[in-house]
Amino acid sequence: MSKGMFSKLLRKKRVLVGLTVAMLAVAGGAFAYFTSSGSGTGRAYVGTPTAWEVKVEPPNPGGVYLYPGSEGEKLPVFVKNTSGGTMRLHTVTAAPEAEGLNVVTASTGKGVPGCLASWFKVEPKVANPEQEVPSGEQFGEWVTVALENAPVDQTVCQGVEPVVTVNAS
């Protein structure tokens, strides 16, 4: 082989090796990547409960009337969960509504002078259901209202319709 030809062949090999190295570098670059990190925040919302819906039903028409010392009258009480989720009902309390010392009557919304709220007994005063009430469901309870037989004239209470306040928590 002549020197010119050898030199030409060597040049071709160098070019071929250079092209191969360049192609491998480009191909290797196609597999390269960057790494990084990042973070973000989001939030969830915790709802707030709505108040219990408390409904005290009127007594049965023609039912038991209140007389001093009588057993009393039963009133159905319903406590409804109006929130969007299950709530725990801890207590239900009931008491006659008073204006000063006098019982409030439903007919006027005012206290009846001389007819003492303390003469009206409400049982149970506190019920402890301690139960879960699902959304839209209700808990039922009975409240008995009685007129105590006080050692005084209670004529002033005749015809009174005592208002009973029921609270749920």
C-alpha cells in the first residue's frame, strides 16, 4: 500500500471514529435528565355543625290536665340533626320557662303573676342519650310536666299553659 493511500485510509478511519464518538455523545445525551423537587399545599374544609332542631309536640287533645299533685302530662320531644354529618347528642334538658319567679304561659308569652314556675316539675330535667344521630335523623324523648301540690292556694294557675323550654347539646 502506498503512503498516500495509507494516509487516506487513516483519515477515513479517524473521521469514522470521530463520527461514532459524536453519535454516541448525542445518543447518550438523549437519555440525560434533570432531577428536582417541589412541594405544594392544599386544604380540606371541616364543617361546623348546625343547631339541633328541637320540637316539643302539644299534648293529645282531651289528654290529662294539670292539677295540683296530679301525675302530669307527657309531651313528646323530638331532637333532629339538621347538619350534613353525624352528630353526637349528649344531653336534653327541660324546664318551665319563667319571667322572674312566675311561669310563662303560652297564651300570652308572659309570666302569670303569683303562679310560680317552681311549682311546675319537668321530668326528666336532664336526659343523657349519649348517642350518635345521623344527618336527617331524630331522637325522641318524653317530657312529663306536673303541677306540684304546694301548701298554698294555686287557683291563680288555673287555665295556664306553661311553656316548657327544651335544649339539646
